[in-house]
Amino acid sequence: MPDKSPALTDPPEGYAEWFADLKVQIRAAQQRASLAVNTELIVLYWQIGRDILQRQAAQGWGSKVIDRLSHDLREAFPDMAGFSRSNLLYMRAFAQAWPTGEFVQQPVGQIPWGHNIVLLTKLKDVDTRLAYAAATIEHGWSRNTLAIQIETRAIERQGSAVTNFPVTLPPAQSDLAQEALKDPYKLDFLGLDADAREREIEQALVDHVADFLLELGAGFAYVGRQVHLDVGGDDFFLDLLFYHLTLRAYVVIEIKAGKFKPEHVGQLGFYLTAVDAQVKREEDAPTIGLLLCKTKNELVAEYALRDSARPLGISEYELTTALPEQLQTSLPTIEQIERALASDGPNDESEESGPLP
């Protein structure tokens, strides 16, 4: 069949810019519409959960009403997922977590339901839930990524490195830089034992650079490993070099497979001086150094940084990680698993994320 679309002519002057602006507007409208639909679904689930709570409390309905409600809702809305017994229990838990409906104005009202289930099942503190919900929106975390970030206590570790940023960087830059560093860094994804050597860790980090970037946090871009610097005819090699897009600064990471020693500060400070002189551009902020060591004495680290004029941070790394105690207590018991298997068949997509809080 012949194409009856009109012949295209060369666009007039200014058309390309206008079309580019239109695409931005359309995408923004699509995002707003998606957000509005998601928020409406979250509100609906909260209302159902609230009604279940109120009727169970006022009329003494037992747990069997959940089974009946699940059956009847699925019969009434066969094309609508989300009415399994387990998901109704999550709705009730969600209403318990937000009894007055204030979630609508909070980040949890803007993230998908599956993400909210992760927050409910893995965290008990309201403020911590809100912090991870806000980070999910800021960084675009998937549900699995959110779960990993919670399990590794990513937010709790932010800003806890020993640094001298307050005295070596301008206030605004200092605060951002401090928040960008963690302590400790969880490197268990490398699959190395606790006695791994520095070069083994370096190579493994490069081999798993995507996982390492996720652990470093938003804004880091990988530049290279064993980056060569020629200083007066002498050769020097940086373990790892990154660039932070928000700080607009290079970040030199040095790895020490042992306890922190004060002399490590002098070596890393020298590398920062060399990078500022040979790599840094005029528009870049001062280069930052991060020393990753197996262990450190906090007071020794603080003393070592006091007289350094270069912005440096010192953090520990962990190659093997035990499950945090607060997560151990949230895992289901054998009895809970058996009861769940006995009472629930296949569930709606993306409904099962863990035990109820």
C-alpha cells in the first residue's frame, strides 16, 4: 500500500530547538502521569489496609476475613493484580506504619508499591524508611538495589569517614565531600578473603567496577587503575582514580591491606598535589583523596590529618560481611515460612519481598 504521508520539507529556522523542547515537555508530562497513577495506587492500598484495621478492631473480625476479601476482590476484579492474601497483609502493615495518611506528602508516596514493601519488611524506624525512600527517588534505585542498599546500611554509613574537609575545603564543598564518603566500605561482592593483598583488591574492584560504583554512591565516575604520573622523571602510580560529577573533582583512592599508618597520609597528599598540577583542569575543584585501609585507630587517623593541607578521608573496608543484627531479627522463622507456603499459592507479581514487620 503506497505511503500517503505528506512529503517532508526542510524544517524552518528554530524548529530543531522547538522540537527538542517539546520532547522534554512530553517526557516530563509522561513522568508526572506515571507518578500520579502510582500515588493513586498507593493511596488505594493504604485505604484498603486502613479499612481492614478499623473493621478488625471495631467488629472483632479475625484473620480469616483476609482470605475471604482476597477471594472476593479477585473475583470482582479479575484483570487487576495485587489482591493476594499476602499483599492485603502488606496493605494493613502499610496503614499501621502511616496511621494518619501523611505518607502522601512523603517520599514513600512517590515510589512504587514493591519498594514500599521492601521498606516495610526491612526497616522499622520511620525516619530511616523516609531516608531510603528519598534516596530511591534521587538515585532511581530499583527494588533490588534498594534492598541491597538497606542490607549494607548505605545511608547509615554515609558521611562517617574521618576527614579534614572542614579545614581544607570551602564550606559548601566540604559538606558535599563529607557526605560522599562512607565508613566502612562493604566490598564483600569481590569474593576475596580477609587476607587479600592490595593489588588483588585493586584488580577485583576494576573487575567489579559496576558494583564498586554502586557502593561508592551517586556521582562517581571511573577513570582508571594504576594511573601513571611522571614527576620530574620519577614514575608514580595511583591505585584508583575517579571523578565526582557533583563535586566536580578528581578522587584518588589508595588501598592499604593492613592497619592505617600516619605515613600513608603523606604519600596520598603527594599524589593529590601531582594530580592537581598535571591532571586537574582550571574549572575543577581541588582533588580529594580517600585512603581505604583494613583497620584504623580513629584517634591516630584524626591526628594524622590535622596538619595536612590536602583534603583527605580515611575509611575502613570489609571484604566479608556478617548480616546486620537488625536484619537477622527481621528474617522469617521456619514456622513462618511453612505457614506462608501452606496458606498462599502463587502470588501476584512483585508482591513477595520478605516477612511482614
